[in-house]
Amino acid sequence: MTIQLTPYLNFPGNGREAMTYYHGILGGDLQLFGFREFGVPDAPEEGLMHGQLTGDGFTIMASDAMPGAEQTWGGTRVYCSFFGDDLQTQTRWFEALAADGSIGQPLEMQVWGDVYGLVKDKYGIEWMFNVAAPQGWAATVEVAGG
């Protein structure tokens, strides 16, 4: 059972450029996936759905914001992001943060095969939860505040 905290940067349309820039400085392994590759409706076709730069002792992740996200979500453009395989712990943390905050994306199965959710806590900090999908996972999970 593992959980890792990883910064997740959010860009206003130039995520590929920024991640390529960071790669040029920091080195490491860069992976970039666009909205088009996943068939995300109403997303910029050239936009970055997910980027990951992994190097010696660090991981930085990023995406481009969906159109209108800053107006509707009011985000900080930086997320605290938990990744791991402990569904019970991450669900408990998600529910606790959602109880006095707001859910941006319910904790549920995603197209990439993991369980994912996004919540903004009562202080305005945004938290992403990505759980490696356990065997027999149901399509959705009920959470507090959702």
C-alpha cells in the first residue's frame, strides 16, 4: 500500500510548452497526452490532458485548464495530487476534505482506468486523488458532499 503527494500544475493552454521547457532544464522522462487522444468532448483539441515529467527524485504533472475552468472552478492553477493504490485511505481523505469544501469531480472510474476525484477544501486548496483501480471496482462511489 502506497500513497505519494505530487504537484500538479494547471496551465491556460500552454501546458505542452511549459512541460517541454521544464524537461529541457530538469531532464528526465517526459510524457504528454492530449485531449484529442482521449476523445474528451468540449476540450481544446491541441490541449494537454496530462503531462508527466519524472526525474531523479521528482515527478511534476500538468494539464491545460478546460475552457471556462477559471471562472467556474476559481482554481489556483496548482493542485496537490495524491497517487497510489490505497482506495480506503484516499476515499476517507477525499470525503473529509469535501465535507467542508466542494467537489469539482466526483471520485469515480475514469477513461485511463483509475479512480479519480477532485475536491477544493474550505481554504481554497485543490486536491486531486488518483487511485490505481482495484479489482472489481464499481463504476462510481458515493462520497460525502457529492
